[in-house]
Amino acid sequence: MTNADIAEEVRAFLLAYVHSYEQLETLILLHQHPERDWSAAEVGAELKISTVSAAEALQFLSANLLLERVGLPPLSYKLSGEDVRRIMRSLAYLYNANRLLVMQLMNANAIERVRTSALRAFADAFLIGGKKKDG
């Protein structure tokens, strides 16, 4: 299996919504256990990462509408929507079949985000008088 074999939908999902391995592992974990809600402490313990890292991953994924918050503090999370669950089925299968390929794609995505950001900063450096506001 090569990078070209990854479905475009999964490729676009990773580029847009999954920026760290903690986020990826969190999504996989919640996908594997859809019957329960997960707190940051539980995710941290299960993935053997700090509660702070787990909380950051959960908040990022929730802000991007991939997870839905459940209950009152302490907050718990679960995957949101059938679209997310469907993509996660494909991503989880791919991740279990070839983790290295997924990680290579995530690394390429990270480099692409850095390039895009650098190009934007470079272009903004040539604006004279700053960006204009309507009004």
C-alpha cells in the first residue's frame, strides 16, 4: 500500500482536522470504544500521555466538530455524527493496516501547513500600510 492508495476523503480529513499524533490516537481510541464517553484523564491514562495533552487534543477535536461534549464538568467526549464515524472506520482500518503510511502522510501534511504559513507570512511582509479594512 502506498500514499496514492489512501482514499482522498481520508487524506483530506487528516490534512484538515488531525494535526498531531495525540489527536490521531484520541480519535482512534474513541472510535474503538463508541459505547462510552471519555474524559481527558481517561484518555491520558489509556494512551499513556499527560492529562494536559489529552485535554488539548480533545478540545481541538471538539472545536473542529469531530467530537461532541457530553455531561457537565468534568467534560466527557464521544465521536460526533455519522460522517465522522464513517471516515474514522476507514482511517482506523488504514492505521491498523499500515501505521507508518499514516504517519508519513501526517508528516507531509505538517510540512505543507508550515510551507503555507511561511508563504502567507512572506506575502504579508510586502503589504504596504497593512491590510485594509472595509468601511
